[in-house]
Amino acid sequence: QLVTAWKAEMAQPDEKGTKLAPATVNRRLSAVRSMFQQAHQAGIIQWVVTIKGLKSKQYRNTAGPGVPAVRRMVESLDADTPKASRNLAIVRLLFDLGLRRGEVVSLDIDAFDPTRSKINVVGKGQREATPLTVPAKTSAALQSWIAHRGTEPGPLFTNFDPAGKGKRLTGRSVARIVSAIGENVNATNVRPHGLRHTAITSVLDPTNGNVRS
């Protein structure tokens, strides 16, 4: 009864007319349910709280920077330096193959086979790698980066920062890199997943959503 009353109270506006977001209410209820579940498993109580959360409308930001912005990003990285080569290879994998940033940073150098133009990617929620065909320009960008990186075993994309030099890039680092490149070319909605969304949209638009076509 107490939790039910608390849920109803949280769903109402406060004195200033401000209401908690359903997601906030649901997080709080989830924490309470978890606490009682732990107490039940420990044998402290013989009951659990099963009160459901509020219905909330899921929102996903599917806006991307758009193909023209991606072209500007690629053109801005047309420099034969280690950092530009690395960043160009990352942008091309995110857009040309529509990869997630987690998939990109998890790649080791031996995942890429330039002779067959293939790269083995472990997809989200999967344990085994799937070989993907690498377009010519993407392959060239990867090979350019590897020429700077060297062919020693280890992570494909490494850090240049003094604190983590030579270590595997993190997903957060990739997000910062991509965002900075976007800012340099005055692009908006530039984030790793935004490049993925733009890639998917650019493929669907010519066929009006006909995946088979």
C-alpha cells in the first residue's frame, strides 16, 4: 500500500506544477522492487513487491548528420598523418559499413584482411565474428592507417593521448573524435550512431524502404 501511494504521489505535479518523467518514476520503483527482491532471496521477508511502473513513450534519436556532412568530414581528414589516417578509417567504418562504435573499438588488426577486402566484426549480442565486405575506399583508409600504426598484433585503433598512448581506443573516445570532426565542418547531430543512422537512411531512400531491392 505504501509503495502504491508513493507511485501515485510521484505521478502527480509538485507545488510548482512540475511532473517527474515516467522514466524517473520507473527507475525509483525498480530500485525499490530490487531491494525487496534481495531481501526475499536472503530469507528476510516472504513476499515481494510487484507494482508495475508507469507507461512511458520510448524516444530514440534517429537523426544523423546527413550524407553531405559525412562527405565534408571525410574531406577534412585528407591528410597523410597518423591521427588523420586513424580518424578517417574510423569514420569510414562507422558510415560505409554502418558499424556501431563498440564494434569498431573491439576490432583487432588481424580482423582486417586487405587481400580479400574483408573485415571480421563481432556484432552486438554475438560471440562469433561475421566477415563483412570492405569497400575500396574504406580498405584504402584502413591500409593507410595501418601503415602508420604498424602491423604488430593488438587493437586496430589505438590512442594518441599521453596517458593511454598505444592502448585500445574506447567507445567514449570515438564519440569525442567524431563529434570534434563534425564541429570542424559545421555539421550537426554528429555522433557515432548518427553516422550509422545516416548510412542506413542513405541505403533505404533510393529504394523507398524496399530492403530486398
